[in-house]
Amino acid sequence: MANKEMEVEKGLDLNRYMGRWYEIASFPSRNQPKNGTNTRATYTLRDDGTVHVLNETWTDGKRGFIEGSAYKADPSSDEAKLKVKFYVPPFLPIIPVVGDYWVLYLDGDYHYALIGQPSKKSLWILCRENHLDEEIYNQLVQRAKEEGYDVSKLHKTQHSNPPPEGEEGPKDTKGIWWIKSIIGK
């Protein structure tokens, strides 16, 4: 039986998609600390049509972050298939790392989203708030399962209430987040 093409959203309104998104759950990644909390992404549309990406997480009370950019994989397509590019290590950005960012599902109010990669090695459930109704969460998990993801790998992200605002907390200026991710801590 042939693998079916993953379904992605069409007609993504980038202006509406901009702003802060909280990670509700994700597949663990070597690029993110295992004990990270309050993980979030903030997207800002640039004049050239690309998106500034700021990914943040708190580990042991310190804010770790990495900045990058996103752009449409195929500018002529209306499919929500983006490419994201980060430079690593974040404290000495020299190596470009490019990945897929496919919007598999987005509710009509742009309040929660299911994001994946065609390799099915990465999956994120995002929300504009740092919590999501359990019924909606389960629906997104089911949708991911239908797309062929091993949802048993999903790990819920811990968030404080209220979440940190701005750039609260001491910064991880030495790139400890990135170094820990390399050695799997």
C-alpha cells in the first residue's frame, strides 16, 4: 500500500499566524533540552515576506533561545509548507540548519495548530495560550495519528501559570541549551 501524501493547510494567512505560540506537546528533540519548560515560539513577519522565528525555553530557571527565519517552501503554492532555517551553535551562528515546518491543521480562529514534518520525526501541538482543552488536544493527537505519526512519542510541555513574559529570567548566554541538546541532556 502506497503512503498517502500528508494533508496540509491551504491558504495560510501569514499575518494572522504571526505572534506567540506556546508548545503544548512535541516529540522530544535533540535540539531542545529534555527538562525545558514554558517553551514557546514567536513569529514576526518581515518586510521581505520571510518570518523571524524566536524559539524560547526555560531550563533550570534560565531562558535559552534560538533565532531563525521561515519562508514558504514553494512561493507559488497555497499549501502551508514552510522551511525554517537556524544557525548553530546559537552563540556563534555559523552552520545553517534547514528543516520543514508543515501546518497540518489550523483552526479557523488561528488559536491552535498541529505542525509536522514529512519525515514524521518531528511533531508539535501549538496554542496561543499555554494550555489547551483536553478534548481539542485529543482531536489533534488523533489527526496526527491518521497522518502516520507515532503519537506515543508525544511529550506534554510543562508551563508555569502565569507564563514568563518578555525575556524574564537570566539568559543562557553561553549556549548551554544547545550544548546540552548535542549531548542529549
